[in-house]
Amino acid sequence: MDENLTGAARPINIGKLELLMVPLADIDIAEINNWLRAEYVRSAISAIDDNTPDKLANRIIEVAQKSAANLTMFTEQGIRMLTDIAGISRIIWQCSRKHNPNVTHADIKAAMLSAGGTAIREYNRAFGELNRLPATLKRGNKGKGNQSKKVQRGRKKRQR
């Protein structure tokens, strides 16, 4: 069986943190989406200071909440939010918390900040390994997927 289909844990080392990551599950994606929405609203609220009139402050919060409602990790804004240290560390935490329950999002973020650029390269490596396409789905397979030779021959006969 192709090891890329098993969901097996893969190691990632960020500074002094040694973690095991697994692919994101549906619940992880939902939690990341909720985190993105909360961060979006939190960011808007942080832009409000003591000199902001109440009416304007309420409008800023209202618009932020409406905008955040459609925000996911697959939208343009969501993707942008996941490319900074907070977003990348959130993905690592979601992927690693099953095997590393005592490590927090803040721990991973701090490790990434202290490790610098090597942390991003390590994340790219580990995430790439977790999400590698199985050989049967890679380009150059001419759309055959994992069909048996018998099915492929039958398809060729029908095309003639």
C-alpha cells in the first residue's frame, strides 16, 4: 500500500521542538476556519482605539463579523492569513496535537520565531511529505489512475 495514503505521522523539527504531524482531518479544517474567523474579527477590534467614536467602532465590528462569516482556509484572504508565522504555526499545531498533546500553538509559534527561516523550510518539507500525491495520481500517469491493466485494455478497445 502506498504510504502516502495511510495518514502516517511524519516528523518535523522546529528549533528544539520535535513533533509528529499527521494530515489534517475534516475537524481540523473546521477548527482552522473558526480560528481564521476569530483572528479576522480580533484584528479589526484591535484597530479600534479610545478615540474611535462608538458608532464607527460598532460598524467596524459589524463589517468584520459579516466578512469573517465566509472566510475559510481556501479563500484568498484565508490563504493569506495562513502564510504568516501565526497561520503556519496553527497548521502545524493542528497537524501535530494528536501525537503531541502537551504542545500548544503558542509553543510552536515561539519555536518558529526563534528558529527563523529554517522553520519555514522544515514546515514546507514536512507538509509536502504529508500531502504528497500517490504515484497513481501523479501527472504523467496519463489519467489512468489506479485502474487495472484489464480495465485499461477494455477502455482502449471501446475507443477504437
